[in-house]
Amino acid sequence: MDATVIVAGGGLAGMVAALELVRGGADVLVIEKRGYPSYKVCGEYVSNEVRPYLESLGLDLEMLGAVNISTLSVTTPRGTELTQTLDSGGFGLSRFVLDHSLYQLCVAAGVRFLLHTSVAKTEEKAGWTEVYTNYGDCLKARLVIGAYGKRSVLDSRMGRDFATRPSSYMAVKYHVEFDQPDALIALHNFENGYCGISAVEDGKKCLCYLTHRSNLKKSGGSIPKMEKEILGVNPHLRRIFGTARFCYEKPLVINEISFAPKSSVENGLFMAGDAAGLITPLCGNGMAMAIHSAKILSGLVTRHLKEELTGSELAQLYRRRWQQVFGTRLRVGRMVQGAFGKSAVTEVVISLLRQFPSITGKIIALTHGEDIR
Ligand SMILES: Cc1cc2nc3c(=O)[nH]c(=O)nc-3n(C[C@H](O)[C@H](O)[C@H](O)COP(=O)(O)OP(=O)(O)OC[C@H]3O[C@@H](n4cnc5c(N)ncnc54)[C@H](O)[C@@H]3O)c2cc1C
């Protein structure tokens, strides 16, 4: 065997799983397409439900510059605003810093990495799995974790249902300097999309939006034109795009974002994070779910490696646990996303929520979980 466990993808889910497994005594190799540190398209608001756990892993979030966030503001495309105190809240920290810090923890703990290498294909054999890289190498592992994010070549190779259908969403991200209170996360709606802005380290704000591709098409394929003519209908976004100082020359852009249900065990691979299911970014806790799913999976895999669980018991238990912990959140997330994006619907929903603030709190609670430690 080249490793007891190979983890395909070294994002949050992959690195948390690797760290837990190595600390539990396993030999773990992470294969990651890119290197560290690097920028990622993400709103960079981390729900506090995973804060104590991340700190227990060894991350000093305060020292890394994490900014506490405790208030949510949602605006409609016409600019009507709803504000709500967040019960548990969260913190802002760039993926550049967060992922790199986790990588350093993993290396110090003995996780091995193969960087700038992609997993191209896996094949399940009797008692082990073969992992083929984009360089044509074949590595063997007793168990493989799929933590490669929202969509990868592996999904199409496995014929996963969502990967056979195109998705109409794309996302764009910047770091900006803009005058907004650090404790506030604002979610500004526009026709067929929404844009979040919240603080990260070093006095910067993360500005990240999800839009239907039809908006880009209407704008002749030009992102600046789309931002001016479609996002800019919302007066809050007009002010942000008109006055913020943009820290990158060009935005980071990703395509083909799918929120369709996925399976947590597929083709002999145990999926964690977005590879098992992506919650709509509107809910602001995809990272917490990725971290939590990796914790659950690594706990069960450690028991399997100690021969306390057979392979089929492991698969059965993980599937069940994943559904119990995340099933409702994903469903509510899809429902909430349906209420935003269409201008007229958003206006009605926000004016109703302004009259019944306790409902907003309940919806937020349904898409979040208890603190994990
Ligand atoms: C627009 C947008 C905004 C968001 N905002 C927020 C937010 O504010 N808060 C929040 O909590 N969540 C947010 N999310 C969700 C969050 O980004 C994800 O849920 C989280 O990153 C999932 O972590 P992961 O480890 O599963 O995947 P990732 O962090 O995407 O990591 C996957 C890793 O796998 C690597 N990889 C991919 N394919 C391969 C391969 N074949 N071989 C090897 N490596 C591979 C990638 O390079 C990557 O490093 C947002 C999502 C979107 C789309």
C-alpha cells in the first residue's frame, strides 16, 4: 500500500479528515490539485458552530486575524433592509489564511501531501482502492476519502447524477476595502442572484456573489457590465461597486455550481464536504458542514481501521449519520434559495420577515447545527 488512507482534495474537509486520522495513528496521503496558500471562491464567513473544534485542532483563530461577526443584514433588489442579530454568529477569515494554517498543522502532525496533482480516476479492488493521478501514476490505499469539493472530473467519471446535468450558477469573488462595520455580514439581493460582503483579516472585506449565468449572457459576457447594470440596481451594491477599493486586478470566478443532492458513499469512495453535498451559500455554513462531515467520517474510519467496523458497516453508518446531521439543512437551504433571486418574491419575503423577526431566527437555526467540539 502507498498509504492506509488517501484523501482526494486538500480543502477544509480533506485536511480536517487527514489531521484527525493521522492523530489517530493512520498513515495518510492527501492529493491536492493546487498548492498552499491560494485564493478560493468563498464568502469566507465561518459559522461559530465549528469555532471551538477548529481551536481544539490547534488553530489560533484570533492570532490569525479572524474577525467576529454578529449581525446579519439582508437587502432586496430595491434596497429594503432587514437586520437581525445572529444567535451564534461567526467569524471572517480568508481561505488563503485558513487553508494554509490547516495545511501547516497537517504537515506538523505527519500528513503527507502530493501537491499540484489531481486524482483522475479511482478503481475499487478487493480490499484496496487504486488511485490514478493526472500524471498516470497508480497509488494504492486501503480506503479513499473524496474531499475534492463541488465538482470534479471524478464526478463525471463515476457518472454521478448531478455531474451529467449542466448547472446554471456561477460565482465571483473579490477582496475589497470598504467602509462597513466589521461585526456585520450583509447579503444584498439582485435579480437572479445575491452578493455577500463581510470582514476578513487585515481590514479587508470579502465580496462574493452567486448569479445565474443568464445575467452574464444578458450583459454580453462582461462581468463589469453585469455588476453595473444588474447588481447595481440594488442601491447598496451600486455604492459598494462604486466606492470600494478592489484588491485584485481581476475577480476569481467559478462556474457550474450545483446544489443537487449527492450521495455520501459512491464507487467505494467516502465523500466529505461539498463532494457529499453543497448547501446554498446563502446559509453561510458550507465550511462548517465540510469540517463537521470530515470529523464524523474520520471518527468512523478510525474505528474501521481498528477493525471495530467492517467496510459495509462503515458505509451504512456514515450514510445514516450524514443524512441525520445534514439532510434537513440542505433541504431548508434549497427552499430559502428559492425565496431569493426573483425580485418580486424577495420583496414580499423580506417585508414579511421584517414584521415577524422571530421567523428569521428560526430559519437561520434550521440551516445551522449545534456547536461541535
Ligand atoms: C459563492 C460561494 C460562496 C460561499 N460562501 C461561503 C461562506 O461564506 N461560508 C461558508 O461556510 N461556506 C461558503 N461557501 C461554501 C464553502 O466554500 C464550501 O462548502 C467549502 O469550501 C467546502 O469545503 P470542501 O473541503 O468540501 O471543498 P473545497 O474547499 O472546495 O476543497 C476541495 C479541494 O479539492 C481540490 N480538488 C478538486 N478536484 C481535485 C482532484 N480531482 N484531485 C485532487 N484535488 C482536487 C481543490 O483544489 C480544493 O482544494 C460558499 C460557496 C460558494 C460557491
